[in-house]
Amino acid sequence: MSTQAVEIQILGRSLKVNCPLGQEAALRAAAEDFDQRLQDLSERTNINNAEQLLMFTGLNICHELHSERQIQQSNDEDLSNRINQLTENLDKALQIQPKR
């Protein structure tokens, strides 16, 4: 897979990051979101230490991801249960049909 270097800004610092071709806009959007989260946390907590900001922001993002995964897993289980119930209902309905 081909990559190219993309320049992003995090905490006022320029970084060059290798990125798969065609994913540059997604990388820039992710970097902007991450940088905004760092700035917001710094403003809310008055933490100015870059290492602490990075650590707490990373933990917050991991917590959000974990929560979303749990919600997705629950939704997947609900959907699977509904599909199974529909399959059972269809099987019962087909058994009731008179044979031709």
C-alpha cells in the first residue's frame, strides 16, 4: 500500500505522519479532533503539561471507544435476537400453511 507524508498540527507542533493514499482528509480530521480535545481539556483543567494532556485525552478517547463498543455489542445482540425470532415465526407460519 502506498503512503505519503502528511503534515498535521498537535498542540501547536507540526508533525509529519505517513498516511495511506486517499486517507489524508480523514487523518487531518482526526488530528483536528484530537488537538481540539487536548485544548478543551487544558482549558477545563488548567493542565498545561503536554504529557499529562496527552495521557488524559488518550484515556478519555479509550473510554468513549469502550462505551461505544459496548453499545454496538448490545445492538448486535438485539438484532441477532430479533432475526432469530423472525426466523422462528416464519418457520411456524410455513408449517401452518396447507400443502398444495
